[in-house]
Amino acid sequence: MSANAKTLYDPHTNPSASPEQQILAVHTFLMQCRAWAEEREIPKRSRLAKDSENPESTAKLEAWLSYVRFLNHTLVELEEGTLDHWFREDSDRHM
């Protein structure tokens, strides 16, 4: 991390966003990550894997495809409320 970078975590403050706002922010972020992967990285990695016999190119494509599967799974869990307990102040986040 650069000297000018600031961490997002500050143990001396409480989040001012409601759990619903936090979930919406996470959901929006994950949707943007998925769009980036599907619109940019996967097409690029597909072209590179197709034009190359290098197994590393195929491995990178597979990693991006796996990432999108993970994002899809996480988005479904957010939408169904499966992860709601992560956003409650009084919850055990490791459940």
C-alpha cells in the first residue's frame, strides 16, 4: 500500500450506513465487478487462450470464469438474504 493510501477500516468509528444500505453497496460493487469480468476480462482472456497454446493463458481464462461463478453465487446469496447476518452489528460474522 502506498504511503498516501488510506485504509477503509477505522476501528474508532461506527458505520453510519444501515444494514440495507451496506448490502446495496456490496451488491452494486459485485455487479460492477461481474460486468468488468464479463465485458472486458473474459473476452480478452478468451482471445488470448484461443490464439495461444500456452496453458497459462487457459488457466487465466479459467480463473476469470471461476471468479464470475463465485460472484454469481454471492449475488444470489445477497438477493435471497442468506448473508444478511453479516451486516447486522450484533451478529457472529463467521456463521
